[in-house]
Amino acid sequence: MLDGVGAQATDATIQILDTTFTVGGLVRAGVILIVAIAIGVGLSLLIRRRARRQDGAHTATWYTLARLTAYTVVGVGVLLAFTALGVPLDRFALIAGAIGVGLGFGLQSLFANFISGIVLLLDKSLKIGDFVELESGVTGRVRDIKMRATTIATNDNLDILVPNSEFVDGRVVNWTHRDVVRRLHVPFGVAYGTDKNIVKEAALSAASEVPFTLALDGPRRPQVWLTEFGDSSLNFELVIWLTADATKKPGAVTAAYNWALHTALQTHGIEIPFPQRDVHVNSVLGLSGEAARTALRLADAGSASTSGAEPPPRPAARNDAIDEVSDDARLVVDEQPDDEVASG
């Protein structure tokens, strides 16, 4: 009797979109989907576990393989679930048409981001761990590429979710795509009349004090360029090739070189200019010459500014920007993306 009741329950029918489904078919389809998702997640975990024991240089390849394997297994599971439901082939066309209408009205962006994510995984123009700069101004390290969005971890430890289509349609600067070594331009200015040879000596000494300088000689040695004759200053650039760790911290690295430059310029007695104008007063209140300056009380101010003794030099403080990059390089661990297949 119980067998008869069970058979009647599984043979019960439900009608959806003019198609009749049995309860047993729906149960089988659900089981197939659950099994497919479980297998996809399991294979993804196995691949990533194997990747941890391999060379770190191929982490992005293993990540791509794990993602595509999970997507493929789930896709096959969906097809098998439709087969278990007994959906005829002509109904597949109807379902495809319904999906097309959905894409046109609200799912177009989601579908575009999903396809863009697959393109990014296969194209390898963007990999886990790359340091990128988007057209919108977002900069950071690629932490994860999911179905809908890519996670960018900034240097301030903020996770920014960027739609995958932005990487395909927009302009993306990948700082570590081909080579992790990059060149940095640090602008600075000195007062007119300063010997440019002394400026070069000071700037090169500053470059040697910062540990992110790749080499002090050879084709990638630091250079000092005179770039412009400004309104109030001679403008130079300290051009440095950076180490791999420093490439991913452009803000902190620039601050480190600015700190070292300021110290070196002070050590060499080089004046850092500021915008100024000379005002020549011929007469004021009918007075001229010394009488006019006295009336404006400029003489006392000028003598006070020139007669004051300079305070004794203070001990050199630490360059905190160097610590920022060095500490970050020591604390970085191999972060593994989430193991969810359909998340994102």
C-alpha cells in the first residue's frame, strides 16, 4: 500500500508554461543540480588545494582552471536536470526565448558581466595578484574574479567590487601584466641660481637612501632630469626603477622618495622655492626711499628676518613611507578566493 502511495506521489503532475512535469522528475532534477554543484565545488577545492603545493608563479592559472571547471560542471548539471524533467527540444527554444526577453529587460548587465568574467579568465590579460589602475581612478590588487564582479583590494585594505564588463569595455592599466619592474617619476623644484650638478648629486644620494631603488648603476640606474624652467623654480624629476614590492605601492613609494629628497636637499643647502613676487615701492604717502620703507615698517621686519639665528638641527626622523611598503611586503599572504561557485 505504501508503495502505491509513493508511486502516486511521484506520478503527480505539475503544469508550467503549458508543459507537464511529474513530481518525480522535479525531484530528480533537483538532486542532479545539487550533486552537480557539490561536484563543481569539490573539484574547485581540490584544484586549489593542489595549487597551494605548486609554484606560486602559476597561481592565476590554477585559479582559472578551478573557476572554469566549476562553471562547466554546473552547466552540464543544468542540462541533465532539464533532461530529467523530460523537457522536449522545442521547449528549449521557448526557454531560450524567455531568457532572451529577460536579458533585454533586466538581465543584460548581469549576463554581460558573466561573459566578461569568463573572457578575463581565458584571456589572462588580468590575473589574480595583478596591480591595476582603472579608468575610474580605482587602483589596487586583483583579489578575486567572480561571476558578476572582480574584487580589487586597495592599499588601504578596502575591497572594491568592480563589474567585470568595466575591465573589458574600459581602459585598464595593468602595472604587473608583463613585468613587475616599473619606473617612477618624482618631480621636485629648486630655486633659480642653484648649481644643477649639486642638485643631481643630492637627488642621487636620496635615491640611494630608499630601499626600493632597483639598481644604483647600469641601464636601470636612477637619473635626474631637468624638465622645465618654471615661473619660480628649476623643475627636475628623479627617475627611478622600482623593485617588485614597491610597484604595488605607488603612493607610499612616492612619499618615501619625497621624504628622502627633502632631507638630501637640506643637507646640500639647496633652497626649495615657493611662488613669490617682488614689489617695488617708489613712494607712499608722499615719502620715498628709506622714509617710505620706515613708514611701512618693512625695515624692522627685514632686519628681524635676517638677524635671527637658525634653530639647532633636530635628529633625523624615520621615513614612515618606507615602513609602509616594507611592512606590507612582509605581511602579504597568499589569499585564496572564496570557494562559492555561484557567488559574486
